[in-house]
Amino acid sequence: MARFFIAGTNFPNGRAIIRGRDADHIRVLRLRAGDDIVICDGAGRDYKCRLVQTLEHEAEAEVIEVVPCKACLLYTSDAAD
């Protein structure tokens, strides 16, 4: 599943709008509406999302589930050692 990092995420109405290089990356990966992705917010949360729409320079995804970021937990655990 493709992962994207978006700092300071804010998902109004449970939707994520992805622009810029990440939207371009979605296009290059040939992801389409209905495909699942993960968005990391850099604050310890992963947002499991489903693409609703992909355009040339923008994509929209619906948030399906919010879970703790496993990579963040591993990094925090390693730092504590």
C-alpha cells in the first residue's frame, strides 16, 4: 500500500485533499479511485484512506481508519534505548 507524508493533516468531513508532488506520485503509480493508501501525519498517526478521485495535480481520499503509526512507535522505542 502506498504511503504518503502530509504534515499537520486536517481532514475536513473525513476527506484528504492531496496536492503537489504527492498528487503527481499518485498519478505516476497509476493509483485510481477505489485504491487504498496510507497518509502519515508525522505526529504518530496513520490515516488509512481510499482514493475517491484522482486528477492531474490533485487527489481526494476518504479517511477509513485512524491508527497509531507503527514506524513512529518503532522510532520512539529505539530512541528510548
